[in-house]
Amino acid sequence: MKKTIAMLLAIAFVATVAASSFARTLEEEKQAVRDYLKVVDAKIIKFRKEGNTVKMKQMQAEKQGTLRRWEALKAKMEAEKAAAAAPAPAAPAPAKAAPAAEGMGMTLGVNAGLDAGLFGVAGNLDYDLAGIGAKGLKVRVGGNYVAGTNPTGSDDVKAISLKLGGLYDITDYLSALGMPLSYYVGAAYLLPVKVNAGRTGKWGAEAYLGANYNVPDFGIINAELGYGALKYADTAAALKGLDLKIGYSYAF
């Protein structure tokens, strides 16, 4: 019952965000972007005066990424407006810009919530492959901890797993709502290395949709929604269920 309620809440959240992306006019979106860029410009000036080159470059990259997302959104909204006003077929929409890349770098983060339907905590290290020509791609390594009662087999589980997976940026395909939002999809292979009091070497997997909210001079607030499974023992049924986690990460 708890998993069903969690799933319904997650679906309602995603539907609300998707609906709000169509509520603003072009002028309202433009004003929202202007307001956000004023904040970013103020940060750039502040860090330049303080001599903080790292923070200044991060803000400059964020400004360029916001401008690229705004141009893509403006082109889409203008094409839709032209198509609605003219009965004849609209001209092809401008090609979408490639996902914004900020060069090679790493992001270290932690999140917590539902993991395969049970309580879980995860630590992730993401490595950006843009520097070797793979724009929008990241490698993810890390570990998961999950604890609770397996609803399939009714046995108590405390498991630690290592993971190796990847992420792909899909920001250009979704609305940023005039905010510093980015989106991605990801998947990972899990290797349980400790289950309860013993060791094991079975397998697991997870897949998810994620969203990052970049807070200048603070870090990144992160949310992920997906599904996970963990086969931790030959004699026990596999753990399966919803993944729904919220966390914090920092890029460097």
C-alpha cells in the first residue's frame, strides 16, 4: 500500500511540472530568464572582485547554458505560435542545440529515499565525458545501502552494493520552466558485496529519470524517480520496487 501511494505521489508531481511548462507566455518566460540572469551576473561580478576564478567560471558557464536553453525554448514557442496562426503547414522548426557541455569535471553527491521499495541511501561520483567528445554523457560509480523487509520474500535485508552505470543529458527535450533546471536519464549495474552478516556476489540493476536544480554558490539539489531490483541470494526472492530519492551534489 505504501509503495502504491508513493508511486501515485511521484506521478502527480511529474504531471504537475509538465503541465506548468505550458502555462507561461513567451514574454513571461523571457522575463523569468532575465531575472535569473541578473542574479547570475551579480554573482559573476562578486566572484571577479573577490578573485575567485573557479566560482566565476562556474557562473559564466551557467549563464551560457541558460542562454542556450532560452534560445531553444523561444524557437519552439515561436514555431508553435506560427503553426497555430496559419492554416498552412508551418515551416520546419529550427534544429535543437546540442546539450550544453561545461567540459570535463566531476560531481560528488548523496541521496536518500526509496530504493527498490525499501529505505535506501546512495553515494554517487559522476564523471563528465564531454572533454573526450561524448557530449551529454557521464559515467557514474558509487554505492547503495538498502534496509528493510523484502515484500516479495518477507525476509529482512541489509545490503551494500557497488554500482557502475551512466547518465545521458536530456535537458534540450524538456522545459526548464525558466529556472536553472537540467534533466537526465540513467541506469546502473549493481553488485551486492555485503548482505546481512555474510558476503554475496549476485546482481542488481536500476534505471531512473533525474532532475538537477542548480543553486548558485550552494550546489545542486537533485531528485530521481525510477525502478530498481536486487538479487542478493540464491535462496531469497529478488528485491524489486520503486526508486524515489532526493539529494545534494557538488560539481568540481
